[in-house]
Amino acid sequence: MLAYTVRRLLVMIPTLVAISLITFIVIQLPPGDFLTNQIMELQAQGDPAAEEKAAFLREQYGLDKSFVEQYAIWIGIWPSEKGFSGLLQGDLGWSFEYNRPVNEVIGDRMWLTIVVSFATIIFTWVVSFPIGIYSAVRQYSAGDYMLTFLGFLGLAVPSFLLALVLLYFANVWFGTSIGGLMDPEYMDQPWSWPKFVSVLEHLWIPVIVIGLSGTAAMIRRLRANLLDELQKPYFTTARAKGLTYGRALVKYPLRMALNPFISDIGNLLPQVISGAAIVSIVLSLPTTGPMLLDALQSQDQYLAGSFLMLLALLTLVGVFLSDLALAALDPRIRMGEAG
């Protein structure tokens, strides 16, 4: 197990290097850069010094250098003339659009994204597990048919459409302000109990919208996996030895049916940070999803590239943790690794 862990950690290094190179190439593919768009805006406003300002900024941030030099400076393996130490030193660079360090831009939105994502994950697991187990042990019952229909409905309804519907009913029924995670008067205000209550009042809408499709998919997967395990001989043997149905269900089939959910940990970590971009735009949520989309559209290379690298790192760490958890949960995986 130790050799497997070390080997996986070593594989992560070239993977991150390859991801960083691909990310930087994709960001650089569109013609021009952020400063090109800024020049056009300044010229449209009749600013005669637009070219001089842009040339100064290009030199200041190293955008006048070659592609290889820019990549090396961004990673942190090439010294920067302006004090930029690079990703390897924990310096994410400067956001041209926000005119602030990337660390500060991401940090302002990170905690709200984490709150929404963790609430969504808890909602998904709390709702899907009891329903999935019930649908499996009560196969073809009236409740199974009803819950299956609701599951398919959750998968079929577009998230942005559900967001608009819930915004309307929340405003009509509860008087909740449309959009955002709090009432407008609490924006940029210090935390207080009324502000916290306002966040809770708005939080349930994005949690339901983002979590509904994931909940429906998890119910279907848990039901299918559990039905498959219930038909295997070891469950019949456990019942024949005198174990009650509930104890045998929890001890054996349910444990084996959890493997796909443990493997999903690799997707949970980046989702916690990235948030749901489309739903966040529709609901006007101050999370990192719309920020990343704006950075890609405006070619704010340090903000977009650094954030994408953060998501890649979290994905690799999540997959690594899920593999270790699967090996601890399922003896068959440990046996296969040893063999």
C-alpha cells in the first residue's frame, strides 16, 4: 500500500506539468490579450496615450516576452523582473480586470462558494441515500415508482429553468429578494445576525437547484448498485445464518454499493471551489464560477490560468483520496492491488 501511495504521488507531478502547459496554451490561443481589449476601449474613448499605457503594462507584467518565457515566469521557474514569483511559490499573479492580486480576487468569493457547495453536497447525500435504499428494498412498489418518476424529473429539468421558477416563487411567497446570497442592504457590510439570517433565507434556492440533478442521479445509481448486490449469494448466506434483513443489508450489500460514491470524492473537491457557473450566473451568486467565466472571456490570463490550475490540483488530490478510501473500504480492491 505504501509503494502504491508513493507511486501515485509521483505520477501527480508530470500530470500537473502537462495540465499547466495545456491550460496556458488554451488561454493564449485567442488572438490578442487583456491589454488588447483595453487598448480598443481606450481608443474608443479618444485616449491618445492608449498605446503607451498598454506598452507600459505589457512590459510591467511580461506580456511582451515570448510564449515560453511567459509560461516559465507564470510557473515560477524563470525569474521575473517585476517581483512575480510564480505558482511554485504560491503567487497566483495579478488580475488585470480587477486590478488586484489573484489571491485576493479568489479569496473574496471562495468562502461563499464553499458554503453553497458544502450545503449542496450535504443536501444531496442526506436526500439520496434514504430514497435510494428504499427504492432498492421496495422494488416495484408504489413508492418506488413515484420516487423513480421524481428522479427522472430531476434529471430532465434544466437547472437554469428551475432556478428561475424558484426565484419567482420565493419572491412571491416569502418576499425573498431576487438573486444573490443576501439582501442588497447587507452587501459589503460586516457580519451580523440579520445578515446571517439573510444568507440562510437565500441559500436554499441554489442548494436545491444545484443539488437536484445530482440527487436524482445518485438515487438511480444507489438503487441499481444495491439491487445488484442483493441478488448475490453472500447476502442469501448471511440471511440463512440468522442475520436480520436490516443488519445484513447494512453490513454487506450497502457497503459494496457505496464504491461509486467513494470514487466521486475526486469530483467533489473541485466542485466545492468552482461552484455551478450557469446556475450562479442565473441566480447572480457572488461565487467563483462567474468569475472564472469572465476571466476566460476577457483573457485575464493570470486569474483564469491560476484558478484552472487550482481546480486541477484539487481534482488530482480528490482522485488520490478516493482511491485510498476505496482500498480501505473494499477488500477486493486491496487484494487486486496486492496481486
